Amino acid sequence: MWIFRGVVVLIGAIVLMSFFMANAHKPIDFKFQIWPLVDKEYSVEVNFVMFVSFVSGMIVWAIGAWVREAQLLVRLGQSKRAIARLEEEIADLRNIPIEEAAGPEDDGVM
């Protein structure tokens, strides 16, 4: 499944890049409205839009990857603490004296 997804993404990237290369030096007019009072129209080339889109996508991806990495490190620390606690419990169970493990009801006499 991951191979199919990779091929689809690769074909999509090739199609988009060929489209952008064909229209690279054409200006794009758009309105960037921050506040209701500020209403400006800008004219930029497709190259600039591609660059800004790529950089913003990489920043969003990096932030997501860092968050995921932090979550995995927290889970790894929790797992290590749980393993250490369980190993300590196993060591305590191994060190129980035999008389104590038999209990008061079992005197060893039949």
C-alpha cells in the first residue's frame, strides 16, 4: 500500500511541477485581506508562490514531526520506567524465602 501511495504522490508532484514550470513567469493577482480595513491586491509570480508554499509546508511538517518525536520519547520513558518497576518486582519475587512462600498452612508434613 505504501508503494502505491508513493507512486501517486510522485506522479502528482511531477504533474504539479510541470504545470508550475510551464507557468513560472506569469504573474498572479490576489487579494490578501488581514483586517476589514486593509484590502490590498498583490501581483506576484508563480515561482514566489511555489517557494512560499513549499517552505510553509516544510515548516508545518517539521513542527508535526517534532511533536510526534516528543510524544514517542515520552512513551519510551514511560515504558522504560514500567520495565524497571516490573524487573524490580520480579527480583523481589525471586528473593522471597522458601518458608515465607509456603505459607502458614503448609507445614511440609503430610
